[in-house]
Amino acid sequence: MTEFTDLPLNPALFQGLDALGHVQMTPVQARSLPALLEGRDLIGQAPTGSGKTAAFGLGLLHRIDPMQIRLQALVLCPTRELADQVSKHLRKLATGIPNLKLLTLTGGMPLGPQLASLEHEPHVVVGTPGRVQELLRKQALDLRGVRVLVLDEADRMLDMGFEEPIREIIGKTPKDRQTLLFSATYPDAIRAIARNAMRDPLEVTVDGITEQASIDQRFYEVELAQKPAALAGLLLEHNPDSAVVFCNTRRDADDVAASLAHLGFSALALHGDMEQRDRDEVLVRFANRSCNVLVASDVAARGLDIHDLGAVVNYELPTDPDVYVHRIGRTGRAGRSGLALSLCTPREAPRAVQLEQQLGTQLRWSRPTLANLKGVKAPAAPMATLRIDAGRGDKLRPGDIVGAITGDAGLPFEAIGKIDVFATRSYVAIQRTQADKALARLQAGKIKGRNLRVRRI
């Protein structure tokens, strides 16, 4: 089967599939969905961009009864960013299901509003293990009605120290639930959880190497001191519309982002030591093209929802070859070609040998052109971001922002890019050449009849 219409899906789900533009199933969907719809447990090992979110999303939504006002499905994710991405995807898939309530419960957010939202039970919760465990211990969350439990990116949840919360959460769910476990890698700790939590699971593996066949992978020999100039040279040579540079440490992420910004690149760092609001703003700016280069640690980059990423750069090779496959899987998605560039010092040579063995193919090596760091002319990002200190809680909608910009501010509609509205803040991307004009007009005028604080970030 290759078509979703071949499946015995709840007819209400086809509306969501149409809204998302899904027509044919990806390999992981074709192999897993028949079993998911039968209620079987499943272990899925698949790379980023393989369509696993839609696979488990359709499986759990198929089993939801909107007439029963109780929690029926729980999805655990390693980071807030991934939880937000999964929630958005599930909401779109559930477009045709009336009155379905989905909550996102993650750390880094105030507990009070989440407790208040749980006074009326949701049908689906997407959350991080620590926050879900905290709400369980406060007896604010009842898992006795859970029919489907999903562990998404289980390997990263264990890497982040969530094994104990996961075990506690599993213990609070019914034994006859359906359990779905998805992981890019499958270490022993994941196998142990699977043995204890699952019943005769079907194992589905989508080969990451074949999935990455459209990615041009290039490796560059450099000395450690040459890395900043080599990175700048590669970004200038290939000039991707957007690029993620992966670093192995948070300190490197900060240093590399600062170095690129000093050279004129629109570069920002993203890592776990940042405040949640700052991380949100970085992700907004990267997604709306106000930032060309994101310099990220592996954990912080989980949940990036960038559909057409021009290039991935490994500033340093990861110690685990599976992490390399996961990193480069963020480019070349949905049938597009991708580009993966890796810098490698002599000290990292053993990692390259290990990676070559894992990939089963010879790596393509060359020497990069080093940029003259005193004369770099880096391309500016095409957009700039304005932050408005009002959001959903103030009844502010994207249409209100568009109206203020095209009306009082007098800008053409074409100058407006992506708009993101959060609980207390909103962000709008404006063509860089028009951003100062838009800012001055909005600061002098009103949005939805109110004087709101607006600033460029």
C-alpha cells in the first residue's frame, strides 16, 4: 500500500492529511500504519524527516473518542521545541475531528497556566518527561485512560537523563495500552525499556543511509586553528539560504556564532544553557529567515521545523556515527537535494574512520578555501524580525498585525513574512529593507486600536 486511502483510517483524518499535503505514504508510514491501526505495539527506527510524526499521529488519533472527556493519548518528547512541533502537526492532522483538546505540557514554562488548563481534561497530551512527572505527582494529570503512549526520540530522552521519569510515567498508564517507541538509534537502555513496557512489538527500520541518498556529503581536512576561516569560506562558497552548524559543546556554539556574527553573517547560537524565551526567539528568527546561520548543539536542535534547510555543517564530527546521520538528515528532505559539509582535524580522524565504516562508502575529502577574516562580506538575511509585546492572551491575531502593517504603516503585503503569535508576545518578519520603516510606523501608530510596545530584535 502506498496511498493513505488504502488504509482503514477514521474518515475525519483525511481532512488533516489534505491540509498537510500528504498524498503518498513514506516508507516508515507504509510499514507501520497497518500495524498501528490494528493496535499493535511498535518500535520504529527512522531518521529525521522520514514521516514518523504523521505515522504515530494518525495511529493515536484513529483511536481517540472525542465523546469521552478524558486523556486517551500521551506523547513524550525530549525537548520543548520538539513537543511544540509534534503538537502543531497533530493539531493539523486532527483538523477534521470536532472538539478534540490537545495540550502541550513542557518545562521552561510557568506551571500555573498548565495546571489551570488541566482542570478540563484533554484528549491528547504532548509533553516532556520532567514536566509530565511533576504534574503526575501533583495529581493534576490522570493517565488511567491512556490508550496510546508514544516515546518520541527515546534515545535523546535517555541522553538527557529522563530514564527515571519515563519509567514512572509508564507505570501510571494501563497495562493494556498501545506503546509506540521511535528512536534514531537503538542503544541497550532503549532495548531494556522496550522489553519491560511493550508487548510483542513490531520492529520497523528505515535505513538512514538510503534516505540520505540525495545529500551531497563533503569532508574537509583542517587544522584546529583554521576552523573559523574554513567555516566562513564554506558558507561564502556555497551561500545556502539557511544553514545549521552543529557543535559538540555549548561553549563552541556560542564562540562560533559570535565569530560568524563578527564577520557579518546573520548567525545565532542555540543551546540548552539559554533561557527558554531566548531559545524561542532564536528559533522564530531562523524559521522566518531573519537569521541565515543557526549554530546549535545536538539536543537544542531537536524539534527544528525547517522544511528546506540548505546545508548542514559539522564544525566538529560527533563521536557517534548515528548522530552524524541524524544531523545531516535535516537537509535534503521531502525529495529535495541537500548539502552536508564536515570539518575534521587530525585529532578527529578516528571518528571519520568509524563513520566511513558505518556508511559503507568512502568519504569525499578535500581542502577548504580559507576566508580572509579581515575582508569577509557576508550576505545579510533577507528578513528582519519585529517583536510585539502582546499575544494570544491579548486576543491578538496574525490578521491584526497584517492590518496594522499594510494599513497604518503603509507597507505592501509582499513585505511581510512569517508571523508567530505566542501567549504574551508576537513576532513578524519584514523584508530587511522595509523593517525600519515598519518599526517606526508601528511605534507611532496602533495595533488593533492599542498602543503596543514594538521593537526590532
